[in-house]
Amino acid sequence: MRFFLLFPALLLALSGARAAPVPAQALAAPSAGYVRILEEGVPFYRNPTGEEEDVLFTLFRSYYLAVSESGEADYYMTELGSGILGFVRKSDVVAVDVVPDPVYPELYADSDYTLVLRTEASAEAPADGYVLSGQRLFLYGFLTAGDGSQYAYVDLMGEKFGYVPVERLNLPDIPLHPDPLPQPPEEDPADSSDPDGSGGTVTEDPGLDGTLQLVLVLSILIPSVIVVVLMFRPAKKVPKNYSKYY
């Protein structure tokens, strides 16, 4: 009798042990759909302020974000990976009507060195742990520090989040999303070849009729010749009449 009472409990325990953890993005479809990152350097904010100090990292171009209805007027709220909540400016992304696969890339990096995990993208920021040589890191994005050095925002496999120098990492290739990026509209050939809006037809100036041109030339030339001839024509000699003096 005791065995029959324990058997259902044993089955329940076994079924629970076999259940795999569910990724955060797969728990429920986003209530506000998806947006796409079409430009380089789109910032991902920890707070919806738009301030530089609130930028966690920049997002990978061509990928998507699952967004929630809750958020601010000018920002979408989203969740990445294993639970990083943040905000993206609405003007920096484009809403789409598709369910993308994948949403955001799963990229991993490691290092040949032991690295300090920093709380901010700065060599002076407090340490929050260490990355061991060969340890696998989930890569979210990059951030350029004030001195121009680049840091990667990484996840120590769900344990800790922070920044490490990009130059110390073995980075993977970062491909574009398999969905093709929208192409800019092609320039209308008529716009470039017809700047004056005449429809591309070149109308020649008919000018003057050939006969009329000849008449005009002669009307100018003949008087000129006459004037020249008159100027150089020898004067007519007047015969001298001496008889009147005798």
C-alpha cells in the first residue's frame, strides 16, 4: 500500500528533474511584437534617459529585439539573453510584422588571458570578478570608452555581467541576420538625367532661318563696303578755267 502511495510522487519528481530550463525570450511572446536594428551603433540603455552614462552597449546591426508594451513614450523596453532588461529608443529601430528566427545572435568569445571583469567600460572601474583563460563568455555588444578603447559587454554564463577589453578577446565572426536588410529605394533615372523636369527630351533652339541670316549679314556688310569705298574714292578734279582772268 505504501508503494502505491509513493509511486505517483516518484513519477512527478522524475518528470520535474527532466524538465529543461526555458529561455527567457521563449516564456511568452512579446506583447508589442518585434523591432529591427538597421543601423550601426544603436545604443541599449539601462534606463530610458538617452544619457551616455546609461548606455550598456551598442546592439548588433540587422538583428531584432522582442519588445514589451510597458515602457516610456520614446523608448521600447526589451529583454536580452538570460534576463538583461533595458531600453532602446524608438527612433533608433523599426517595428516589423514578422516573428524572426533568431531574434538576437548567440555569440561566444573567450580569452587567452585571465581578465578582470569591470562594472563599467573603464580600466578604473571597480572589479566584479575574473574571467579565466579559456572561459566561455556570452557576447552582447560593444562599447567605446571615453579614451577611445573598446570594451565588450559579456555574460559569464549567467553568473555575472560586465566589461572586458575587446583587444584581449578571441572574437567570433559576427554575421548579418539571415533576413535580408531592406534596400534603399532606387534613384529614378529621370531624376538624374532630367534635372529641369522636361521629361528627358532635349529641344534644340531652332535659331534663325539660313536665308534670314544671309539677309542680315548682307544688310550689315553692304553699307560697310559702301562707306569704305566712299572714303577712299579719289576726289574729282575740277578743270581750271583760266580764260576768265584774261
